[in-house]
Amino acid sequence: MKNFIITSAVCIAMILSSASSMAQQITIVSGKVLNLPEGEKKPRPFPMGETVRIFAFNTVASARDALKALETGGGGTLLFDADAVAGADGYYEIRVAENGALIFNVQMKNELREVNYKQEINANIDGGIALEEVEVVAENPNPQPRPVAGKIVGNKLIVNNSVAIPSNYGAPNRRLIMQPYIMDCTTEEIVSYMDPTVMDGPEYGLTQDRRMAYDIRNDKLAPYINTRRQLDATRFNLDINDSVPVPDPRRIYSVLSKVIIADYTHPTYEAEWKMTTCKIKRPLQFLEFSFPDFELDPDKYKETPRRERRNTAGNISLTFLVGKAELDPADSANTVQMNKLQEDLMNIVNGEGTTLKEFKITGVSSPEGRYASNLALAKQRTAFALRKITSVIPAAKWSRVYKHPTETRVATWNEVADLLERDSLTAEAREIREITGKYKNPDAQFAAVSRLPYYSTIIKERLPKLRTVQYEYKHEIFRELNPDEILDKYLHDPQYADGKKSFTRYEYWHLFRMIKAPEEAEKLYRRAYRETMAYDTKGKEKPWILAANNLAIALLRRDTFDVEILKPLIDLKRKVNMVDSFNDGISITKTEVNPETIVANQLAMYIRAYNFEEASILADKLPDTERFQMIKAFANCLGGYYDYRGAATVKEGEERKKVFKLVKESSPLNNIVMCMAMETDNYNKEAQKALEELPETAMTKYMKLVIYIREKKLYEWSYDNALDFDEACKKLEEIVKLDEKYYKIAVNDGEISKEFMEYYDQGDWKLY
């Protein structure tokens, strides 16, 4: 009856305080509640399984009444209605009046703290007596941890677990060694080792010191010896709280540990513990992000053109009057071809910075008739063509051109056979080859061929194709090629197409502006990246910055990456936007170091490569400008630099809050992701409310399921939560029907217990 009266008084006091506080300002108070047993100097989180409850009161008076009721045993019902529960690391957030009070409760220990307009209240509670009483009853003669889900944030696996070591396992003359290691759950390979934990009994420590010649540094395990606690025969908790880099944060890992307790001669206990399951919490797995293209100003990187020697060759088919060295006026193609060649030569002769250096012409006649007459006619026709071709060139300029001796020749009958074969006249071609094989004299060959029944039809109509004039000229260009000339060389010059010749940086600069098709442009950037490599003043090979950045952007637009492309342009020891100058006595060469655009694109590369540690390093280098605000925020967030509860300093806490706020406000989905990443009751409620504003998809339904599991604490099945388990399984079934990939996500998700998935797989709602 007494307890009932006191409890009722507490409830009435709370109601009255609530009514009187209507005019008070409600605020959010956060902090940490840690365990500080008597005799220890450093607080630590409470062991797993210990619930830290926090109660909010709008007045200090009502809080004191409630505290008195709790301490006298009359406030038992209050424990079932906590306003907040601290997380595994002791962190909490709670809504309370600015001049109200908080009560922290762990087992039978209670602490009252007045708010007094503070926004952060930390409490260290000695929960040792109550915890010892509970654990003695449940002491396990064979210590084994209960594996928990690890958490991956950034490139680090976060591990928090504790093992109760029963009494009499330790002794003053023993040493305990715990060596944790990380295993890839898929390959079952060990990927890394964590720092070991070593605890020595007092006698063992003294003996070991003597064995090491009174220099404990000779003991290879000396750096890992726990100097705060010695091993003895009492029970204690062996904790593992660490964050360890993993090679690929997309994979599934588990933490195991070898444990040995030994005296001077032999082990007294050996075991392998599984500290974490092969289920990983990934608080940011649904975070959405994209970055703009950080392009360089191309005008800043326009290169100086260089003069170039070019060779040009061509072939003109001119139609001459039969037996004469005169062009056939009836053939209009003669005029077109001649005018084109004359125009090309005049452009070179009269062009700015161009000089015609050499010219060569070769005439060819058909094999019809006597060989000597054909050769003489070929010479006459070649001389005629040369006069026509060069008639437009001023004598003064033509005199400076080196003229190769004109060449003439008579086409062979085998060339006629080639023309026939090209037209699929293989039988006729074979007969001609038999004649050239039988007769070596050209006149005898003509006599034999002319007697063939199809000579005047099939053969004779093809002979004009062999009456040609071939030309070749060389010229030097002392001016920059215009864009059209550069593009023509890129598209039509076979020596550049097959890579025998390389373009200059100046030519690539123009090609970058003209080649726009994404696939073709990426090939061009990659070729320019490779061909324009140069050595800097320190002898290191570096790519041309414009080609490198364009190639990086092309890859990022395809949502792929190559972290090696921009790496030669970045010096992690230097700041951004630095300039190095080198004076060789003739000129000064200036080189950019860490241009901010290059650093930003390399940062984007690292994010896509899931290398959040390197991304965070580059994020710190970028200036705090609006241009880079979001990419810096996402890099730090993905690297885990958003949880302000774990900040070491006030400044760091403010920086983390800024990151958290920027990412949270970047999109409706990211608002939910960041709330859920904090894993508190208040943020879970905010996420749940925000989810109602989004369309129902497999993803949003899955996020609702996670919040439901957190709220109902559906980690182990029992008769008390059977209905909640069934409801959660139905929710998962709906999700999997929408998108099957969420079944695998749930299997690997540390938010969803292995026991829950087994229960789901056995139920009627099972999809498979």
C-alpha cells in the first residue's frame, strides 16, 4: 500500500509538473552515460545487456520526488516507461524542459542531473555492485562471447563486444593473450590482424621482467600489455572496442580471436572466440550522391603550335588523245583534277608560313602498241602534264623547289591482268599471264594479246585506266594548322590513325573541342594522355593536365573509375593550387601543384572506388568554398565523419555536425538515411515520419522494416514478441516480392538477426 501511495504521488507530481511547464521551452539534451567503477580512473560503456534508462522531468522538484520513490522501492513502475535508452556507446538524446532535470538509471543505481539550460549532460555512474551480483549468478565456466553484428563505416569495421572471464581463470602467475583477427566471410581468408590484448598477473610480470634481463622491451608483446589492470583470480570483462581498416568495405567480414591463458610453462586455457557475426551494419548503404563535373578552363591550357614537315602524294588519271601528248578536251574530269592539284600547290606557295620544298612526277602509259613508242609518248605526256601543273606557280618560287627527275614507264600486261581479276574475269586474266610467261619481249607480248578474241572489247576498254600521271610533293608549314586541317589529319591520315605518328598538344587541344561523341572522345583523351607524357623538373613522368582531367571526367560520367589517372598530378605533402617555378637560365617554367579541380575529381574517383580513407584526406585539402562544399561533405560522411557523438573536441564535434546537416538536407532520402545512421529513438522517429512522405518502394519499405525491428527489438524470438516477429516477416515478404535483391541484403544486414531470418525462412510467407 505504501509503495502504491508513493508511486501515485510520483505520477501526480509528474502530471502537475507537466501542466506547470507549458510555458517552458523544450530543448534537446544529449550526452553520454558511462560506467566508472570505484577505483578506476577511466570511464567506459556499460557491458552489453545492461540497459541505461533516462527519464525527463519538466521541474527539478518532480525529478527529486521520483528519485526518492525509486530509491525507496516505490517507483518500480517508472522503470517500464523510460523516455530514452542510451546506445551501446552510452550516447543518448532526450527532449526535456530547459530548467527541468534528468534521472539516469542502471539496475539499482540512479543519478539525478539538473538541466539548467545545458544542451549536453554527461554522467559517469558506478554500476559495479549491481552488475557483479547479476553476473555471479550467470557465471559461465567456459567463457564464450555472444557474437554481435559489426558495423562498417567508411573503410573501417567497428567492433564492440565483451566477454565475461569467470573467476579462477586468471591467477597472479599467469598471462592472458587475446589476438583478434578479421576474416573474409566469403573466402574464409584472414585479411588482417588487430592489436593484441595482453594482461599479466603481478607475479608473472615480475618474473617476465627478470627473464627479459630487466628490460621488458625485449618482450615482443610488451607494447600491448595492459598497464591499468593486472590478471588475478577474480572475474572480469574482457572487452574489444576497436575500429579496423578493411580492404574492401563492400565485402562481409567477421572478427575472431585467439585467446590463451598460460603460466610459465604451459597454457591453462585455449580457445577461439567469434566476436562478430558475418552480418554487417551498413548505416549509409542507401545514401544517394552525385557530383558535378569539375572541368578545367581549356583556354588556360592552349599549347603553342610547332612547325611541321608534311609529305603529300596523289594520283591523277588524265585522258590523252590517242597517240598524242594532248589532253582529251571531251573528258571534263581532266580539268577538275588539274585545277584541284594546281589549287593545292598555290595554297602552299602563297600561304602564310608554308613553303613548297620538293616535287616529283611520274608518267605511265598503257602497253598497247610498240614498247619504244609507248615509252617516248609517256615522256611527252609527262612533260606536258608537268608544264600544266606548275604553270600557275611563279618562276621565282618554282626555282627554289627541288625538282626530282621526271620518271616514265610503260605499264605491263600483268597490270592489265590485275584489272581483269578485279572485275572477276579470271579466265581472261589467266590467258594474259600465260602470254607474259611465254614471251619476255614486250612487243611480242602485245602481238599475242592483240590476237585474243576479246581484245577489242574486254581488254581495250580497260587500257585508259593505266594512262596516269602520279605526283608527290613535300612542304613545310611554319604556321599553326587551322582546326579543319587538324581534323582532316585526324580523320584521314593513315599514319596518325594507326599510331605511327603522334599529334602535338596544340592539335589535341583543338581535337578536344571538335570530337564530341562520348565514346570517341574518351578514346581521344586516353590517346592524348599516353602520347603527351612528359618529365617534370624532378625527373618524374607526368601526363598533360588537360588530357588527364578530361579522361577522368569521361570515366566518372560512365560511373566508373581509375584512381591512377590523376595520381601523378597530386602531391599529398603539398597544399592545393601551389605553383613551382624552374629557371634553366633561358626561361622560367611554371608547374601547377595540386590544382583544386584535379584534387576534386580524384576525390570523386576514390569515393567510387570505396576508398573513403584517401577520399577524406583529399577532402581536407580542398578549400571551403561553395563549389566543393557537397563533395567534401559526402566524402567525410562516407568516411564516418558525421557522428558528432564520438568527437574528441568541441571543434571536431561542430565540424561533424556540419557534415551531418549538409548530407541530411541534400535530399529527402538522405534525410532518412542520416537519421537512421544515428541509431537513437528520436532520430528513428524522425526517419519514420519522413518515410511517410516518400513513395512506397522496396527500399523505403525495407527502411521501415529496420525501424520496426529496432522499435520492437526483434533480435531473439520469444512467446512475448511472436506477433511482432510475424508482422515483421510479412513486411519482409512484401519487400522481397517487389525486389528479390532485398532478401540477400537482409541476410547480410546486421540490423536483422540471423534468428529472425531463420524464422522468416521457415514461415508460410517464404517466397522461395
